[in-house]
Amino acid sequence: MIYAARYVLKSPFVPSPYSLPPSSFFAVHPVVKTVQSLITLSLMIIQTVFVTGGSGGLGKAISKLLIARGAHITIFGRRTGPLEEARGELLAARLGDDQQVDTVAIDMSDYSKVHEAFLLQPRIADVLYCVTGGNHAENGFLVDIEARALETCMANNYFAAAYAAKAILDIWVEDDGKQVLQDPCPRVRQIVFIASAAAFLSSPGSIAYTPLSVAAAKCATRALADTLRMEVLRHCCPKSTYSIHCAFPADFISPGFILEQNTKTPLTKRIQGLHGHSISELEARFPSSETVASLIIKAVERGDFIICEDSLAASLLFCNMIGPSPKRGWGIADSLLSILVGWVAWPFLRWKWEAMTRKDGEEMRNSGH
């Protein structure tokens, strides 16, 4: 396998991994997906995009980038005020005055409301970005948080994404049944889930958010994307082609990230390397929402299913948690790195974090809490 990998990587048709950004090593060579990228770019000028959680942070950044390329945008959020502020920014970023920007104030964890809201929109979406989520209100150890926090974290992250995907798929399948085939090119229908690199590891103090919890919101979102990636193949037809994508951004600067720093436990911050750093230091260290949004959009255009573009650490963690997901690119890098990460890097991190957790428990008992 090693010799085969060396042969492929030395091929004149493949750029050297050392001359590319870390994330490029996991991607298929651009020539392989040129046609798909051109189709996606040519359709963007007439695309309609729904963005849940589009009133702020990563959702708003994604919306602004897409509307600047000609798309019609509908953003969904809980509060009217932030939605209207975001709408003003989107209108200012439009490529043309004929582009439409709509806002919907809604609780995305209520399926009936989500389905009705999608049906009431003037256009059927071509692309759905499920960005709603966050956990700043649910941080804490399992013994310290309310049981209700597990439910609300699941509702705000997993169910908000699952209900949106269910609603738009119902609409798309029904629309395919009504359409008369006119255009020789099928419509491109995409669902993009925004999960988190937290789905690849266990982080004490974020139990409502990570693999340790019964309400493992981000892991559930990934499992949904994995299964739905295959299910939508049943609906690909001459009229429409369906694709699913799932992004796993690591830490990046957003309003939600700032809020999380106020509720994370000291142990969680130490494990994540955030303890003792000011907000200004964190802003200099981590990418912006706009940077992450741009990387995600580019990966979706390439047709990537697993998206870990913003962080080499997230990419390596995925190699240890591939599971049923298809490997990225040709699978060579993921296969080789899974051995390195699984046998060396992850055991070291796990032992280190276990020691930190035991020490934190001793300090807690010594302090009388």
C-alpha cells in the first residue's frame, strides 16, 4: 500500500501534497471534478438557497457569499431583529437588483412549522444549508446540567437540521413528480449539513454536544448525513440529481463561539487549548466565519461529502472516525493517516485528557465542592 501511495503521489498528473494547503491533500485533483464545478457555478446565477440559522455567524456569512454570486436567498432564524439586520446586509451584497432576499422567523425544531414555511416561499430551493445550532446554553458536566439541556441541545442542533432536510426533500420529490422534462440537464438539488469537529471526539463539559451524550447532537447530524447520502440516490432521475454534504468546522470566530467561552468549564477550555486566552487572542488564532464559509462553499462545489477544510486537526480527527462515511478523494491519505492517528496521535491525546480530567476531579474534591 505504501509503495502504491508513493507511486500515485509522484505521478506528474497529481500535484505534490507538499505544494498544497493541508486540506488539498484530501481532495480529488481539480481536473477530476472540473465539469461538476462548472455546472454548479453556471447554475449559481439562478439558484435559490435556503439557509437555516442565516441571521448571524456562519449562516449569515454563507448567505452573503452566495448572494454575491447571484443566488436568491431565504434565511431562517428565531428572532425578527437579527433577521432584518442580516437582510439589510444581504441586500447590500446582491449582484443584481432582481435578486430576492426573504426572511422567516421560526422555531426550526417544529416540523409542521418548518414544512409550512418552506411551502410558502416564492421559489423552491435548489440548495439547503442547515446551519442552525450551537450549545452555549448547554455547556457543563452531565451531573451539573439540567436534563432539559439534553433535549434542547438535540432540538436546536439535530432536529432543526433533520426537520429542514425532511421538509425540503418532501417538496423536491413532489416537484419532480409534477415537472415535465424540458431541460436536458437535471436540476441540482443539494443539502449541506453544518455539524462540528466536536462530532469526532469526546470533550468533557460539552456532554450535550458530543459523542458521550444520549442526545449526541452533532454525531446524530453526521449519522443523518451518512444515511441520507445513500437514500437520496433513490430520487436521482433525469429531472433532478440529489447530493448531500456535511461540514465539520473546528473552532472559528462567531457570536456563538464568543458566548460559549462564558459557559465552558475550565477543564473544557484546557483540553481545547482555550484556557487563559482573551477574546482578542482567540480572534487572532482562529479563522473568521467568512473564511470558513468560503471553504465550505468551495468544497460543496467540488462535490465533497465530508468537509473539514478549515482545520488540519479536524481532518486528522476524521481519519480516526471514518466509520461508514466515504473516504475523501482517492482515500489514500485518509487510509494511511487513519493508522497514524488511531495508533499514535489519538491514544496520546486520550491519555493526556484522561489525566487532566482526573486532576480536575481531585481539585474539585479538595476544594470541597
